[in-house]
Amino acid sequence: MYYFAGAAVIYVALSIVFIADVLRNDELATWGKAAWIAALLLTPVFAWPVYGIMRLRQRRGL
């Protein structure tokens, strides 16, 4: 029971950070932002690492 509550808190925290970062990204068009948020809602475990890798590559200029 407590594990589920902890997982829910982590999910909500990561979701808020993820959505805030997507909305602040000026390089994404509106449809791109909507697609990332939809990916978060549909497949969060897949969307977080993919977006993180994408952001690292953008910051490093790869």
C-alpha cells in the first residue's frame, strides 16, 4: 500500500517537471508540445527517458 503511494508521488512530481519543461521549450511547436504531453499521459515510463535523452542532445549540440 505504501509503495503505491510513494510511486504515485514520484509519478506526479515527474509529470509536473516534465510538463513544465515541455511548455518552456521554445524550440518545440505547439503540436510538438501537445505530442509530448500526450506521450506522457499514454506511456510515461517511455516518454521520460526519451525526452531526457533528446534534451541532453540539444544541450550538447549533438
